[in-house]
Amino acid sequence: MAPGISQAAFCKNYKQTSSNAGACPTCKLSVVSKPSKQQYVITANNGWSATVTWVEGDDSVAEGPGKWKTGLGHVYSGKTFELFLTQQGNKIDIIMETNGVSGRIQGS
């Protein structure tokens, strides 16, 4: 977790501010802590979720596996991906990679 950011400040709802997949003014991300672990679950209201762990030695970067729900995400329906999250203050930057294709989401 980024220096100076408490778990309570990180675990919250984020509004998607940009995406290379197109504008989505109603897209939101929710970050919650997994009890008794150093993992966090990120859930998006447009059909995907991921579980991330902070990268050892870099407390502003987290990564982990994710998956689109079946029937959502168009061509990504039901597919898995790897998620890379960078936190800077109250903003997050997410890169999702699957089958050599990557997407980027930003939220605050």
C-alpha cells in the first residue's frame, strides 16, 4: 500500500475516470480487504473481479489473477486475466492483461 495511505483509505469505492476500452461514466470499482490476509479483492460493476497482493519491496504496486463473469465483458466473457495495480495517493491505475492483449483503467 502506498506510503501514507491507510487500509481504510485504500479500501473504498472508486469511480472509473478513464479506460482504453472507451468511456464508461457509470463504471465503478470496489476494493475490500480479505480478512486475515494481505490480499484485496477488486470488484467492478461491469462484470470482472480480481484478487491482488502487494508486491514485496514496492508498496505502491499490487498484482494478481482476475476473471470476467460469463456473459459479461463481450469478447472477454468468462476469460481470466492478470491485473497489475499501481496506487498513487487516492488514485489507482490498473492494467489487465489476457492473451497478449492489455487494457488500462484509471480510477479515483
